[in-house]
Amino acid sequence: MTLFSDCELTLSATQQFEKLLKDGMYAWPGGYPMYFISADGEPLSFEAAEANKELIKSAMLNKDDKQWQVVGFAINWEDANLHCSHTDKRIESAYAEED
């Protein structure tokens, strides 16, 4: 997991969040599927983050809603059962996909 506080210091956490949304859910290089992590430890898909980005940015700035306060992001390497806490849709993994 990468915390926004560990990221490039020239960007605020909300700017880093917006940049990740713009760049898309696949890490580069490698094309590995990423997801966001909220302050309550739950995973959020890029789809849910995009649909709720204003709510997330507000929670990040005000630190008042842990379920929407995105604190970092990660690559889903092998968890075939990882689901978004908001949509309950499965989050794609890098290596646990069926061929």
C-alpha cells in the first residue's frame, strides 16, 4: 500500500488522488490493477472513486468521514475476492484472473 503522505511532496493528497483518477486504474509501468484505500481500511474501486470524487475530496480535506477519506492506493496482486466497499463489485487482480 502507498499512502499519499509518502508520495511526491509537490502534490497535495487531493491532487495526487485526482491525478490517479485521471491516469486510470492501471499502474504504469506494468498495467497492474489498482484500487484506493479509505481511512477505515476498506477498498474503493476506481469506478466508485470517480462517481464520488467530490465527496472523497471533501472527506480528505476535512478528515471527517473515514469511509470516504482516501488515504492511499494499492495494487491488487492476487486477491480474487477483493470487493469495493461501496459498490460490492469485484476489484480486478493482477495474477488471480482466470485465463
